[in-house]
Amino acid sequence: MDITNARMLEGSDYETLVKWWNWWKFTPPPKEFLPENGTCGIMIEDHNGVGMCAGFLYLTNSGAAWVEFIVSNPDIKDKTVRKLMLNGLINAISSYAKSNDVKWIFTSVKNKSLIDRYSDCGFTVGSKETTEMIKRL
């Protein structure tokens, strides 16, 4: 079942993502916190151009990159479609990373369903029960 079209995020996508994050009760990151001011990431759309999910890739000056802030359109309720679209997103981000000479992708996830999606796409568990820490300067 081919349901996806992957494209790079555009600055205008940020407002849509904020709505999705708010619906999921996740505090939206400020646009300037996102890589390339919110454009270094992938949006998965259906064949009608409706956004389904998106995520970001923080590129570094090493062979490693960080995947973060994956969010999905809350209007998509079908669990099979959600699984396919999220797997498609993770694979698209992985392909984009590889095309940028990234050798390792790192992420931090606590949502069981999203952990399963990453596992489906070849990620392995590095550690459990860690605490994310952030300092705003």
C-alpha cells in the first residue's frame, strides 16, 4: 500500500506542526530550536498533498545526526495507515541522512508505538530510562 510522498519541510509547515504538537499535548519547540529554522526535516503527504507526519534531522560536523520531534496528523485514525506513514517517514529521514554522509542516527523516544516504528526501520535500543536535559542559554 503506497500512501506516501516525502518532501523536505518548508518554513510554512511550522504552523501545521504546531497544531499537531498541541493536539498531542506536546509543547511545540520554538522554530529557532529546529534545524535550519524548521526546514531540515521531512513531511510525508498522502497522494492529495495532505500532511500526514513530519520529523526533523539535526546534521552535525561528524558522522552522526539526531532525529527529533516526529509528529503526526491527529486526523489520521487508521492504525495501519499510521504505522505505514511513520515507517515511511523514518525511512525517508534515514535516506536523507545517508545522502548527507551520515553514518549513525540517534534519537530519544519514550512513546511505545514510536519505539516500535523505529525498531521496524532497523534502529536498536541504546539505553533505557534516561532523562532528557535541556538548558536554555
